Amino acid sequence: MNSEDGRRTIRSVERAITILEQLSRTQPTPPSSLSDRIDLTPGAIHTQLATLQQNGYVTNDDGEYSLGPQLLTIGRRVRNSHPLYEAGREEVDKLADETGECAHAIIEFDGQRVPLYEAFGQNAVGTELYQKKQERPQNLLHCTASGKALLSTFPDERVEQFLDIEDLRRLTDRTITDPDTLFEELETIRERGYATNDEEEIHGIRAIGVPIHGPNGRPVGALSVSGPTSRLEGSFFEEELPERLLYAQNVVEINLQTSPT
């Protein structure tokens, strides 16, 4: 069969992926519940689940299915093999330790913001929320510091494509929802080298983010630090934290250039 963009796909693989995605949202789940949400016969769902279970991708506990440990292993391999993880993990840990806040390494996939690695300082707030966000990509490029840092590395044509697909959702009264305003902000980010999030995603939370480029000049991700407005304020938010992120950016990009291929 063909997908929406015309590429040939395998129906049985698509069905297995759909089942895994459903289990990621609600687990443990009996097959009957999956049958209610997926356009498959109960027999077809049982066959898919049996195949996935045999290969460790799902587990069966008294007739209720959950995601299996094989996915955990694969996820770790994906993370560990990403160049930003190896080059930036130590700097993310240092940022969290030195600021006491949440530090993040973020990548972009298909126009979405994907957490690659995060560290939490002794004063970090919202850790449960950040850990929950690790479970799936977020359409938050326009309202997060790391997301805007990533968008600033895109040519204008790609930003236009992003805007054609994604609405600039309003999450707070500070969220940028006008495309022209977003383009102006991206130009400012390119000029000064870092992005800010001033309560644009969550009331009471600010963040600073910087893009990370690989040896070929292409973006590989972004780093950011987020925390409550009561601590990320004044000269610390406007000068000290941006300088610390720009220093981390320099270190990580050097690591990327000097890492063995």
C-alpha cells in the first residue's frame, strides 16, 4: 500500500506500530480495548500481539498487554548513538549542577521537539512534567527556548513549511502565535546566538536555549536551562545564564568536531 506522501508501506507493519502507539498511551490494556480503538478484527489483534510478545516488544500479564523491555533496549541504543548525547551529556550535567535547575539536550524530528537527555539540579522544579514529556515528541518548537533555538537554524523556507503543518498554539498569554512575530524573533536569536522562553509555554517558567551545530555546520540539536521566574530573573536571566549556555554550546560543538567518527 502507499502512504499519504506516495511511499510504499507494509500494512502489517503499520498495524503493529499502531498497536504499540496505543499501548504507549494506555497500558496495561486488554485486546478488547485495542479492538475498540483500532480498525482490526479481534483475531488480527491477537495475532499481532502474539508476534510482538514473542519478540519482546509487548508483555502479557493475565490477558492485559503492556510495552515490552525490548523497546527500552532499542530506545537506549538510539539515544546513546546520537552524536549530541555523547558530546553534550557532560555539559548538560554541569549546567544542572551549576544552576540548580533543569538542563536539557533536545533534538528535532519531523518538526517536533524530542528530549534526548535531561539532568535536574538540586532546586529543579517540574521534574515529573519534564519526565512525562520524554515519552513522546512535542509540537512546541514555537514556544520553548530549545525549540526556537532549533527553528533559528532552519532556512526561512523550512520555517514556512513548519508553519504550514503546525498551528502556533497559544499555551499562555505570552505565546507567540503570529508568524511575522515569530520570524522577527528567529532573526533576533540568530543575531545574539540564544533563544528565550519567557513564560511562553508554562506560566512561571523561563528558559534560555542555544542551537548546537555539527562539524558540517548543520544543526544537531539544542541545549537549554529552565526554571522558575523567581530565580531566572534580572541579570542572571538576561546576561549570566545566556553566557553560560553559549559557553556550553562552544564546548559541545568542539566535542562534536573532535569526536572519533
